[in-house]
Amino acid sequence: MFDKLEDLLIRLEEILSELNEPGVANDPSRFQKLMKEQSELQPIVDAYNEYKSCQRTVEESLSMLDEESDDEMREMLKEELNDAKKRIEELERDLKILLLPKDPNDNKNVIVEIRAGAGGDEAALFAAEIYRMYVKYAETKRWKCEMLSLNENGIGGFKEVTFMINGTGAYSRLKYESGVHRVQRVPETESGGRIHTSTITVAIMPEAEEIDFELDMNDCKFDVFRASGNGGQCVNTTDSAVRLTHIPTGIVISCQDEKSQLKNRDKAVKVLRSRLYDLELQKRHDAEAESRRSQVGTGDRSEKIRTYNFPQGRVTDHRIKLTLHRLDSIMNGDLEEVIDSLIAADQAAKLANLQDEK
């Protein structure tokens, strides 16, 4: 590990030297590549430099303890020694996590698909609430949301909604949200006051660029139709909506949010490319040996991952056995504790797998 850290330290010095070269700013592609690599290496090198500083503190404190006879001074040195040793242990773990293989999609934008499952109108109403939860969370991160397609049920619920979240690191934070989300509550339409259980499915897909997945347009069929539902002038009066069918897989994407047929077509292609790229990622995930699979997976769309129990005001994530009794704040976008816990559990699982492989 420390040989690798020394190599990274040297590489960062090389990058900083290159960035100071006179002509580098005139080459945007090279400049951007160097800045990106610097931002990735800087946290690792900073932690490694602190680790080496703490090691020096330990050595100096031990040396001074051998020579020091004053009791008060010895106590001070012992305290400094213990603090440095404790920090070294923390930094060793941090460095192992920082050196874990990076998911190449972590910095990508995401396309989110939410679909109502079992529960009819109640499931559609919950799908709309989960959509708003993610939009509010995105706002706290200063990410931008863009609607791609929406199918409403007429009473404020969403049968299906697809939208994009644009922001650095969006996929790294939201990739654990894929799966079945379950709600337990008394529906507004239920006169008997009985608790119903409904489900929705959430799919989080990294936005795929052409470099990630080459889409053969010969495999695609486009149809145009008149948009329906809420819309202003032109939206419901022209054939602006687009239906895109991917013939080999049978995947159908409909977009009607924009007034322009061309814009809807571009959105449909973007969603299809990301959907096909996500399918490819799923195949890779499923092909992994069970021993190498993370305990907090991002691949099984049929897995029941979370329950939102309204009568008890609690949210339970079943993968990591986490229960929080603050459902209202979570539904208002306060997902940080849930997501941080999932990331920590995933990192712990990956570290454990590394140890098993040694």
C-alpha cells in the first residue's frame, strides 16, 4: 500500500509541475484532464502526508520520553504520543478506503426512473412523493433536475416518471437507491382506516455518453404522436411527442415534455442509451462471483430495499438494518444519513473482500 502511495505522491508533483507550464492553459483538453487527476489524487496525498507527519510525531515523542525526566513534560509527551497513534489508525483505514477501486460512473449525472408497483392509485401517489423527495435532496446538493417523461394518474400520482439529475458525483450518492421501495400507511381513499402496503420501483442509471455505449440507430424505430396531459400552447396541438422503440430489446421510451419534436427525440435517445448501458452494467454485476459481490449491491432491481412506515414515522433500510424515526424529514429530502450509512457499509464490505482475497 505504501509503495503505491509514494507513487501517487510523485504523480501529484508531476501534475502540479505540468499545470505550471506556460502553454498548458492553451490546451483545454489537457488542462481539464490534469485538473481532474489532481482532484482525485489530492485527498489521498493529503491523508498520506498527514499519516507521515503523525509517524514522525510518534518517533519524536518516543525519543524525547527516553531523555525527559520532568513528570509534567512526560505526561504531555505521552498524551501527544497517544493522540498520534490513534490518528495513525484512523488514517490507515481512510487510506485503504481512498485506495479502493473507483466506480468509473461515480461522477456521472443520473437518470432516475420511478414506477408505481402494487397498490394502484396509492402506489402512484407514493411514486410522486418519492420523486419529490429526490428533487428536494438534489436541491440540497445544488444539483439540477430535468423532467424527461411523466405519466400521471389524474389524482396527483405518477404511474411512471423519468427525470435526470445533473451534478458532480450524483451517481456516487444515489446509486444505492435502486430497488423496490415499500410504503405502509392508511390511504386517503380508505374509509376503514386500514393500513395498506404499496410498492414502487426506483432505477438509478448513470447517464451514458456515446463513448460509454454506442447506440446503433438502425436498431431504433421512431413514432410521433400528439402529447397528452398538462401542457401549454402547442404541446397538445402538434405531433411533438416521440416514441422510441429499441427493436433488439423491445425497450420503449416515450418523451412528450418538450414542445419540440427534435428535443423530445434527443431526450428519448439519451434515456435509451443510458437504459442499455445500465443493462450492460447489470450483466457485469450478475456475472461477478458471489464472494466478490458487495453486500450493499446496486444491481438487483427486484430487491426490496426500504420501507416507509407512516403510522410509526419510521424508515427502515433492510440491506443494512438501519431504522430512523424521522420519516417526515426524509420525505422532505433529508437523505444524507441514509446514504452515508449505505456508502460506509459498502466500503466496509469491499475492505472485507480485499482481506479475504489476500
